[in-house]
Amino acid sequence: MDHDFDEDEDWYDDDSELDDVEAARCPECGSAVHSVSDKCPACGYWLSETDRRAMWSGMAKPTWVKATALLVLVAFLLSVVGVAALLF
């Protein structure tokens, strides 16, 4: 009785969707961890809610957004100081 197991499989494991997701770093070993993971695939470290918040909080805003906000704040403060210097 020959059985071809390839014909019986009606599913496949498609991890390509995880390739599009940006990964953070494990707090224990520094390996890449996706946001859908409950634990690090490399070292097995279980991620707590605090770990998750710390790992992905910096990823919420790209660096260019942070830099732009800082420049706008500096420009605003310089203009306030300049106006104050003219008034007093």
C-alpha cells in the first residue's frame, strides 16, 4: 500500500507575511522578534506586556518624525525668545 503524503497536504506554511512586518529586538538575546510573537524564537524568553511596550514604543514613530518635531520645537522656542527680547 503506497501512500503519497504530498497529495494529502492541502495546506502550506506561508511565513512571507512576517517578512513585511518590522521586527524589534529581544531584551535578553537581541534576536529579531515580530510583534505577533509571544516569546523570542532564538532564546525562548517570554515577552511580558512591559517588554512589548518598551520594544515597540520607539518603533511607533520613525526617526525623521522625531527629528522634525525637535526642529519645530527649537524654531518655536527661538522665535519666542526673539519676540521676548524685542518686547523687553
